[in-house]
Amino acid sequence: MTSPTFHELEHLARQAGDILRGGYNKDHQISFKGVIDLVTEIDRASEEFLLGEINKRWPGSYIMAEESGVTKGDADHSWYVDPLDGTVNYSHHIPIFCVSIGYAHKGSMQLGVVYDPMSDEMFSSERGRGAWLNGKAISVSTTTELQKSLLVTGFPYDAWNTSHDNFDNFVRLAKLTQGVRRLGSAALDACYVAAGRFDGFWEMSLKPWDVAAAGLIAEEAGAKVTNVNGNADYLSPPQSIIAAGPGLHSKIMEKLILD
């Protein structure tokens, strides 16, 4: 099986983004996977398109996708697909959401693209070659002091029913930094770190498709990316992430309350 190129992933993401943009102003058919974890018909349409194209062009691939789960195949060619990251925003007509596609070869992430169809911003990366925003190279900020940093985070879908809700960390770091934002899209959070817009990002209780592509983009832009315990394998369960410039990463990690 031949490996895809990041240009091919960009093309897929742009086509899926057209589906999201086309349905944005419509009333949505919403169903719930959990108390506050929802899915729309557009999530499903975007994923159906992406999985159809992957299976047609790279048949036999292993695919992990948000709505369909795992499509078993050749694990040497693995895909991580989030057809609509930011579904809650999308369902409320808040224009902060994206398509995320990651590709791994023999267990190593090689390609990642994240496309925001409302701003027409395409974040992309290839291992060892760098990261780009609409074709221009991007890099993380050089901020090394917490008090000069602007961070971003997110909260789990079971925040109402778990002690690991990240609220204490939000308050703690908000008091130590210029501020902490919550956009509602983990993939865009990590990409904004890659582009130097945010200085750091952390989040717990994630899934591999949330950050597989964006994590590589952040790495290739110069970020140190680990789980909240400092392990470089941030895609293995239980998934969590810290993405920040090398001089800031450890300072975020040491302030997190993990118990």
C-alpha cells in the first residue's frame, strides 16, 4: 500500500470542510452520545465522505474515527479521523470547529492536517519537514514565563460527573498567566499553539482522533508535546496532552493537579 501525501490529506480535509460549511446555517438533527456529548447529521456526513475516500484510495487501512470507531485493517497504515471537531460549537452556530485527519506509518505519526472551513485556514505537517498554515511555515512562541503566557484548555464531556473535570487546573493557571481560553476544539487549540497564537495547551480525557493530527503539527512547529505526565506517547490511553514551547512546557506540567 502506498502512503498518502499531505497534499492529498489537505484535499480530503477541504472537501469535508465544504460539507461542514454547507450545513452550518441549517437547523441540525442532533442526537446525544452522552449527557452533553452530541452528534449532528453533518458529523456523520463528513465522516462518511472521509472514510469512503480513504477506503477507496487506500483500501485495507486501519482507521480510527470519532463516530464509526475502529475500522480494522493494516495497522502499518493507520488513520485518525475527526470529521467535525467542535460539534457543540457547530450546533450552536459558533464558527469555531474543524476537520482533523492524521496518518501514521508503522506506529509513527507522519502526516497531519486540520482545516477550519469558516476561516479557510489549513494547518498541515509532515514529520521531519515542518508545519504550515496555508502553505507558510509556522512556529511556536518563544514565551518561557507563565506570567507572560496565554494558554488554552478544554473540559471533558463527563465534567458534570467526574472529579477529573480540569476546573481546578483552569483556575490555578488562570491566576498564574495572562489568561486561559476555552475554544471548544482540541485540534484547533493545538494548532493555535503551533502558530504561536497561544503559548500552551493542556487537556485531559481526550481521544486519539482529537489530537493525532494537531499534535504532530505542534511538534513540527517546535512544540514539546507529551501527555500530562510528560510521556511522549500522548495517543495511548488515558489520552491527555500538553503542547507548548520547550521553555514553557515543564512549567505548565508542574502546576497541573492530576489527582
